[in-house]
Amino acid sequence: MALRNILKQGDETLAKHCRPVTVFDERLHTLLDDMRETLIESGGVGLAAPQIGILRRVVVLLDVNQDPEELIELVNPEVIEQSDEARVVEGCLSVPGVYGYVTRPQHAVIRAQDRFGNWFERAGEGIVAQCFCHETEHLDGHLFTEKVEEYVEMEQENES
């Protein structure tokens, strides 16, 4: 496994649409393992392949609602259900130090494949539902900054 460099806002790769994964082989497994290690090292909650320069529809994220936290691998993910919207503060590993209010579902169901190509569905609540949406938007070339309704300073947010 290896740590990968996380691209920052302004890198043109982050604005590109990712291609579906069609081959489920050792190369994909290495990518998923590297993404897992990179996410854990970063202290983030989710990481999409374009954030490390790979234009494939691959995401890793932490289900922080589980104890202990569970790392979820999503290949070719799509959000198939969402409800209960709320205004929440969000950030992004590709836009360090920037936070803002966005409206996100508090319940979402995602359909994806695992590292072997098997399809599954998974529901997420709260930050996990937000993460499903945030990370899949990366796969279509979008950053959360496009959805920000109001930027906030995190010190300000923590005081309220």
C-alpha cells in the first residue's frame, strides 16, 4: 500500500467526469488499498479516486455511525434514494481549511459494487448520507464549493 497525493482545488482533474470500472482485478484492489491508507492518514471521512488523480468511479469512506468505524469501498456508486434534507457544515480534503453550509440529505441509499464486482446497496444516516452524496459528486467533476450557501470559519462554528 502507498499514500497518494490529494489534489487541491484548481487542479483540472477534479473537474473531470470519471469512467466506470469494468475490470475488477489486482490493480483495482491496489487502488482501493492505497485510497484506504490515504484516507486514514488524512483524517478525512471520504475520498474519491479523482482526488488522487484517478478518473475512475471509486470511493472509500468511513461509516462513522458504526462502532468501531467501518471503511466502505464503493465501486461505480450511485445514490438511489435520499430524504430528510438539512443544512450542514461541510469541508473537503481537496479544499483544505474551507468550510461552508450546504443542504444535504440526512438519509441516503447508495448502490455500488465491491472490489470483486458484486452489487450491493447500503443505507446511511447523517454524515454518512452526506458523504455518499459528496463523494459521488466528485466522480462527476464537482466540488462541494459549488453548493456552498454560506462559508464559515470553523472556530466560529465550534463556538455556536
